[in-house]
Amino acid sequence: MACSITEGLSPTTPVADVRNRPKQYLFSPFFFLRQMLVSPEFGASDAYAHALIRAELFALTLEFSERIEGKPDAEGDAFDRVRAIIRFDQVANSLQKAESYRENRDTFYPATPTDFIVGHLLASRGLAVLAFAPGKMRYQPARKNERPLLGRDTFLAGKELVSKTAVYEFRFLDTVRRLPSPSELVNELDGYPVPLPGGDAIFARGLRSTGSNGLVGQISGASGSGKTSLALALGISYAPLGVSTLYVSCEEQHEDLRNRILTLTPPFIARTASFPRKIEDWFYSTHLDHNQSEHTRKAVFDFIDEIIALYQREGVEPSSQTPPGLPAWFVVFDGLHEMVSRENPDQQVELLRSLVSKLRSLGAFVLILTAEIDSPALRELDYTVDFVARLDQDSNQESPSEYKRKFILHKTRLQFARTGTHTLHISKRDGVKLYPHLSAELDSYAHLNWKAPDKQRYYDFLLTGVNADDPRPLVEVFERAQILVAGRGSTGKAGFALKLLMKPILGEVDTQRSLFDKVSDAQHRYPDPRRIMVVSFLYNSSYYQDLQRRIETALALDSREKFRKQIIFVDHLPLYPGFLAPEVFLSKVIEKYEGAAVSGCPYHGVLIDGLHNVFLQFPRLQATPTLWSILFQLMRLFGLTLVTTHTHFDVHGLERPSQFRSDVELASQRVSPLLQALVNSADFYFDLSRTDPTFGIASATVPIELVTALGQDVRPSQYGWDRERSVVVFARPK
């Protein structure tokens, strides 16, 4: 959904389709709505934006259905009609057609209501745009069963997403490698949202119910593993959607649960206008204080019967009176193991089967929490519920006081989800977060094309030096490339890397006319703002703020072209030594990337500074060498320029004590996978080391050695980096 995903496609310039008919494009209003409603600080708020967009799409799809079928007063319940439109087989057929159009680089014509809702859902995610005839023109269809293609200006003047007499089409962006699977899309259309950070990636954007029978899930775990906190966090996240929580506990009192809700509510949700200000308005709990399992069983069944009786008295049928994708209630049964007896195991199995059947009659999202008990009845429960997860705690042997909570998703019976071991984090400030495992994060972006370095656009850096006699450019560093800056000692690598990312871009200029302006991008007095993310394993934010100010004063000194002033934002993600988990680190980077995208100013480049400090200071990152390959691959998918700095160290006296030498060699073997990943991924490799004392015109000048360069010859360098002035200088060796 990032703005960078939509690059390379002008919304207004007519582009011919496969039939050589010029067309014009507009981004979907739902794309803008999603961008506006999702908070850059709380990515899980996409679930709330999606609920609104989905409701509007359901209404528009019914209107579209009535118009193409010529039945203005369609019969039947609206929710049932929507469910028929978004059936799995219907969605699969529409996606198959859409994929064939995408592969042919053609536009997708919405012939059915399912086509309409699928196209708009993909467009709301930034994967497609709306395609029109130019201006006020109207294209007549080639097939008798199709309607004319609407003109762009006519569409804007009409201010309607469903036209009475014509249609628009959908054009998939060239950055899209493949469309989502039918399972993923049905999750979005018919699944309950999971408005917890990380929930979208793990459950593929939704938890599907069994239609009229709701959804029943089970989470087990030892005492203290976080079951109650996770259940309460889900209830909190559903409250802004108007979903109330019923909490039945065999262990916790109402007042204790209420106090925990206060500590688990994220600041964003607390500020949300639709979040009830009083806990009693959305949270109801009851405590079953029974010592014997048979009394607990009776109390649970009586409680369910009371709810069903209330439904009947009020004439409520939750399955038909609740729209697709929203539960009537969120019901938690905490401590269900208390009602299981160790006697008569076969009878206990039948008892739990009966209980699950009763729970399904509620038509709600029911979550069962149980302890880790070796019971045939609880094992059988795994086969009757819709999803099964387990919470565990992993003690770190290197730090006995540090624990890692694990959320292990074993199965989802009705849907596609990313099973496996994820990380559960409970924060006093930000509530509950789920950090998907590394492959799940990467799989979430598998629909995007890999973006190669743009050889037509390069940075105005290393093209000339201060006080130079017009030397040849050293190298053209391409936009979207991956660059390694390494060397021995403290040689100003961070400043070198940051200045590279802050430099203007030369080469081909985008002259496409803007949708909202009457001048081209090339005529703007100031180019679009540049935004850079600094991920630091070395220093805190104040260091990079000072470095940025120093670079800004010297930004134009070593430029070849006439310097154009540009607004530059530099965001910082400082990381401190400790047991940072790889999935937590990757999620932090992705959260900042997504937050910048929805804020309207996406990132252009990323600086990872001091990666050598991962060794020893971040043992969990060091122990996962695949992390770096996945991170570098994501940067390619996002289309960002990536600069990584790494410092080599010489150990003096290594040749003398044999034992000391073996220790250093062992340490080198540990860091070698990281270095290998860095070198293999780099399109450009610069070495900044103090290896030649005769080089330069000042003691602060470090020779710049170009080791590798994508598609260019490597030649001896006459350039140096003056780290005190933050400029590239031309300095012949003495």
C-alpha cells in the first residue's frame, strides 16, 4: 500500500492498452481513504480502515449487481446476497480472470459483482488503479454483454463509483508480480479482522468463520504464558468496531480483569473516537467459582443457554443479522480445563464435543483458553475447533532473567494462515504485539516484483571532488542499489553513507504531468521531500541529528550539477545491545516503512549503520544469518536504496599467543556469515580505510577505494573522504 509501489504509472497520461486504445488512470478513492485512516504510529489500525472500506464495498457491490442484472429491487437479505457474491469459488473465478488480464498487461473488465468487489479491494491496497477512456470520451464495448467504458472526466463529474450506463476497468500495476490467492482475498472479504500488531501477517488479513456457526478457537499454555493478556487485548481491539466482549473465567475476578484492561489498552486505541470510554459499555465478565468440575460444567452450559434464550426472546439471529467479517460477540472461556475430569475419558471427550457445538450456536467469535494438561478430552478439542495455538516461554540460557514468549499457531481449519512459531510481546505501554516469524514477514510481500537498481538515475556523489582539476567521475551509484561501505577503524563511514542518500538524483527526469497540478515535476521549484531511515547499531538519535546538520552545510560542495534545495527528513531507529529477537528487529523496520508510506512521504533510502556491532552485542541477531538475506530482499521489493556500514578490526599481537589466535579465529568464523551476506548482496562496495599514510591533503582525509560497481569498470580512485568537513575531495597520492 506504499506510494512507492505505484511508481512508474501516471494517472493522467493516456496509455494504450492491448487494443491500442488510449486510457487514463486514477487511483481508487478507497486507496486514498485507506491511506488517510491508517495511523502511521499503529499499523494495526488498518483493520479499522478496512472494516469501513469493506462495508462501503458491500453496499456498492449490491448496487452494481442490481444495475447489471436490471433488478432495481433485488429480493433477499442483503447480508446473504453479499455472502453469495464473495463465495470462495466466485472469488477464485474472478481472480483467475484478473490474473490473465494482468499477465497480458491488459485491463480487467468487471463483468460480475464479484469482479467488481475483487477489483476494488485490490485497488484499495494499491495493487491496481481505475482505468478510463480519456477525458469525456466513451469507448463502445467489443462484446455485446459488456457496457461502454466511462470517460475519466465524466466519472469525476458524476461523483459516483457505480455508473448507470457505463463502467470503468482495473489496471494492475507493473510492480505487482502476482495477485493474492483466493484464500487470502476471502480472508479479507469474509474474515474477522485481527487488529493486533502482526495479526494481519500471521492470519493473512482475517479469521474466517463457519458461516452461521461463528468461529471457535483454542489457545493453550502454561500459567504466566500470556493467555489472559492476549484474550483481553483481542477484546480491546474489537471494541472500536462495536463488538462487545463476554469473558467467562474460572480463575480471574472482574475487578482484576478490569485493571488489566487498563494496562493493555494501546494509546492509539484509547484515543480512537469509536472506542467506548467506559469499560462496562463493551466488557462483561462472570467468575465461575466452583471447586468441582461437574459444577463448573453445569455453570458453563447454563451460561450458554441463557444467552441463547436471550437471542430467542429478542428475535435475534446473529448469523443473519451480522454482516460478513464482523462477529456478533467476542466470547472468552478462560480456564476450560477446570471442567474436565480425569475420570471416564471417553465421556469427557463427548462432553467437550457437545460444548463446542453449543458454542457455535452463539454465532460469535469464541476463544477457549486452557492450561497445558495431558488430557484426552483436551487433545480431542484440537480436532473440533477452527484454529489451535499454543503459548510458550523460551528461557535464554545466556540471560536467565530474559524470557521470550512464543505464539505457536498449529492449525487453521477453514483458511490459509502462516503457521509456525511467532513472538508474543506484552508491553505496559503499547499492549500486546505479535511479531511474525521471518518467512511470514517476507511472504506478506511476495506479491511485489523485485525492483532492480535504476541505471538511468544515479546520485550526484563521487562525480567530482572539491578543488579538483575536472577529474573523471569515480562511479555512478544507481538509485535503488544496495551499497556496502566498509573499512578499518573510525573513518567517517556513517557520514559518507548518509551524505550519499541525501544527495540529489541525476539522470532521467520524471516529466509526467501531475494529477493535482498543472506543471510537471521537472518544473517544480523544489523536488519532492526525501525521507531516509537510519537503523543504528552504534549511536543514538542525537548523533545522527548532529551529523545531518553538518552534512547539510556541505551538501552542495561536492556536487557536479547545479544544486537544488530539497527537504530531507531523517528518521532514526536506534537499537541497543541486548537479546533483540530477529523477528522483532525485522518488524520494527517494516513498521517504520509502512508508517512512512501511509503518512504520504515514503522512504527513499535506508542506512544500516554499524552492522559489525551485531557480533557479540546482539547474540540473537548474530545467530540468525538468514535475517540479513531476508532484510536485503525486502529492501529490493520495497524499491529502496540501502547503504550498510561495517567496520573491520585488526588485532595487534595476534601472531604471538597461539591460544589467543585460536579465540580470534573462532570469533571470525562466527561473523563470517554476516560478512558473506553483506558482500553477496552489494551492488557497490566501497572501502574506507587508513591504509595509505601518503594519501590526501589533510589528516582527516581517507582514501575511497571502489571494490565493486554494478555494470561499471573499477579503476584506481583519486578521491578521498574528508570526514571532518563531510565532503568528497580530489586528492592525488603524494
